[in-house]
Amino acid sequence: MADAGLLGTLTFAVAAGLATFFAPCAFPLLPGYVGYYLSRNDADLGGALLRGVAAAGGALLVLGGVGGTLLAVGQQFARHLPLLEPAIGLALVVLGSLYLTGRTPAVHVELPERRASVAGFAVFGGGYALAAAGCVVPVLLGVVAQSLALPTGQAAVALGSYAGAVALPLTGVTLAAAAGGDVLRDASTHVGRVQRAAAAVMVLAGIAQIAASLSYLGVV
């Protein structure tokens, strides 16, 4: 059962990470990020890989810090978590349903200025991850809530899986930009499918979280 619980949490964490990466208030800003890179003279595959890894590293650092802090704080109030889980689960169901139906609010956020340096791309990656996670707060809270039910090591793996699912696509986007516009356009045709799949997992995870918490509270 422990392994099944970990597998379920990891599946949700990865889906939640992808949903965060494609957050509607942040993802539309990525074309600007890509266009800026393509305007550089050093937009070769080697430079793209280095800058893409830097962007992913920045995202991992930021989300790791935020997720770790929330996990540490949550452990202090773990015994009260069942009281909050129904609300978190409901938020996941609502947000996932909005993703599935394409009715997410048209809200956009400000990202840090893009710079050509490797460090600049790391800052951009961290800013993008923070903005995207802020756009879909229930998703991050859902990952943290499920991670709190796991041993510390497994909880860290779950949070790492979430952060990695947000960070790694940044490298992919940068490489696709350097490879050419056709590659990027071909990849963009699959965005809708990924968003819907991640949204479906969010809805299912939200329903499961509501059911488990209500059962724990003795409501059902």
C-alpha cells in the first residue's frame, strides 16, 4: 500500500508539474522568451542546451525552496491537514475542470527581464516557475498535502518530481527554439493534449483527496 501511495502521489506530482508549466497566466509569455533567444547570434544547439539547463536549474531551485518551505511548515500542522484537504481537493477539481473546458481566466503575470547570459536565463526560469505556480496555487498545495502523508525521503522525491516536470520543459522549449521554428510549431500541436491529460489527473486527484479526507473525518 505504501508503494501504491507513493506511485499515486508521483503520478499526480508529475501531472501537476506539467499543469503548472502550461499555466494560462504564464505559458502565453513563453513565445517572447523563445523569440528573444532566436534573436541572439549564439542561438546554436550548444548555447541553447546551456541556457535551457540554466533556466531549468533556476526553476528547480525556486520550486524546491518554495515546496520545501511549505512542506516544513505543513509538518507542524499535519494533524490539522484533514480539515483543509476537502477545500484543496475541491480547488483541484474546479481548476482541472476549467483546464479541460478551456475556461481558465485570461490573467497574465510579469516575468523578469530576459537577458542573454546564462545567469539571466536562470533568473528567467526561476521567475517563470514562481509565476506559473502562483497562478495555480491549489496545484502546488495539492502536491504538498499529498507529500505530507509520505515519509520525508519520499515526500522530497514527490516534490522533486513536481519541480522537474515544471523545469525540464523549459530546456525542451529552448532547444526547440534553437532547432528552428518548424520544430517548435510541431511540438506546440501537442500542448492541448498534454494540458487535458494533466487536467484529468488533477480532477481525479481532487476527487480522491476529497473522498479520503471526508472518510478520515468520519463524514462518509
